[in-house]
Amino acid sequence: MTGLAVTLLIIGIVLLLLGVFVEAVQFLLWIGLVIVVIAVIAWLMRFIRRQT
């Protein structure tokens, strides 16, 4: 699960950067944002489960 969250985070950051710097692919900004949010939620779920 950790590897998946890290991979999603990296892909999300790359897509965010591409969306910001290349205006022609503006939809990548939104896709990257969604992927980063999913990665953060996955990390939070893992963190909460570890605490209990």
C-alpha cells in the first residue's frame, strides 16, 4: 500500500507540474490534483490504521 501511495503521489506531482507549465494540457492539472488527493487519503488511512 505504501508503494502505491508513493507512486500515485509522484505521478500526481508530475501531472500537476505539466498542467501548470504547458497550458495546452490543462486537464492534466485536474487529473494530477485528483491523484495527489487520492494518495494523501491512502496515506492517512494507513496512518490511522497503524495508530489503532
